[in-house]
Amino acid sequence: MALFKTKKNISTKTEEIPREVSIKKVENKSVKKLISTAKKQGGHLFSVLKYSRVTEKATDLSRNHNAYVFEVDKNTNKREIIKAIKMFYNITPKKIRIVKIPSKNVISRGKKGVKSGGKKAYVYLKKDDKLEII
């Protein structure tokens, strides 16, 4: 049973490898203030913007046309998206375009299924404004 035999003299070299972690420290006061303002404005603004879409087309739009693409909730409208962007990024968008993503039939490993659709929003900003999307 040589496969399961463990070596007793294993040297760990984790001390020699320096690990640099860059984490932005966020003050607790600013997070608490953000949560309290969101609760006052209805509390549902946290679920409006799901995540940013990082694709080739989205990065090209952000470079050339100063437009950013977000995946949004299916039941949101332009006014809620404007409020959420104002609250989270402190920027007022110039215009917003909403596109519905249709659901698609897929076959994976011989089984039929449905890929759920959704909504995405194109948020256009002024020339001077920028968003940092990590």
C-alpha cells in the first residue's frame, strides 16, 4: 500500500513566499451610511444592479462611448436604475438603454434545458465621468 503512505519530513516553504494582497479598506461608517440610505429609499436598490457585464463589446463601449453595461433585475425600470447608480457610484447618467435578453433552449449532456433570459442596461455617462468596475 505505497499509495497511501505519507512522508513525515515535509518541509513547508510558505514562509519564504511573500504574498502581497491589495485590498481596499472601506470605512465601516461609509458602508453603514450606504445601507441606511438604501433602506430609506425603499431598500430594493441593492437588487436592481446584479453585476457588470465584462465582454469585448462592453469594454469597447466603455472606452469609446463612455457607456457601461450592467445585468439588471427583470422587473426594474429606468428610474430605479438611475437611482441605484446615483446611490452606489455618485454619478448621474446621461441616458440609459434597456435590452431584454430572451431565454434560449439548450442541450447539455444529452438533456434539454432552458437558459434563462434577463435584462441588461446600457448606462451612458458624460465625458468627464468614469466608473471603476473591478
